[in-house]
Amino acid sequence: MGAMPDSTDTEMAAAIGPCASIPADSMAFIRQVLDRVGDKWSMLIIAVLENGPVRYTDLQRQIPGISQRMLTHTLRQLAEDGLITRTAYAEVPPRVEYALSPLGRGLHEIAMRLIGWAADHHEEIRAHRSQVGRGTGTSSPRS
């Protein structure tokens, strides 16, 4: 009999499906990337930066509900991953602008499609949530 894999071994690659082409040793990092770019604030920032450089205060105005702390944190992460650029100008008062990097521009269309899908279907989803909240919804159709 073969030895059982140690729990410290790398995870197994998927045998079929979209994850099958991803090497097992890359999967954890890919999940981190998906978590970062799939975050609601990241998506909205990527969408807002479509038309070129935007100042911090303009970003905050164009993304309702984002706190100053969350905007700063998300901008820092997106810049760290190379999805946006941060340009500081030596002026009084200091001016900082954010823009999509070439890597971020590749993500822009995807972000816009996801945001559009959510906007198109939010009422339908709200209705489903309401049904489940009243106990009238089913968790899954039975065949």
C-alpha cells in the first residue's frame, strides 16, 4: 500500500472543470487574487477609473458608501498588485491621482460586465431573498 499523503503536502489539483488547468501549487495564490479583484470595492474602483486619472476625493464621491479607510486600504492593495497606478504631484496642497495600469485595464471590461449584471438582476435577487426570508422559497429544485 502507498503512503497516505501528509497534511502538509500541497493540495491536489482538480481532475476536471475550470480549476483542472491550474497547478495545485498555484491554487492558493489564485484564490487570493480572485478574492482581491472580486471584492465589491475593488470592482467599483476599477470601474470608476475607466476614463483616466482620478483624484482621491473624486473616487470617494463616485463610489457611494465607501469609507475613507476602506478606499485607502483598497487603493493600496490594487496598487500593490499592479492593477492601478498612484501618481503624487509635488504641489501645495499635494495632489494624488489614481489610474488603471495596463493590467487593470484588462480587468476593467470584466468588472463592468459584473456590475452591469448585478444592476440588471438586483430586483430578481431581492425577490428571491425575500421569498427565502418568508420561508416560501426552496433551497434547490428537486428532480
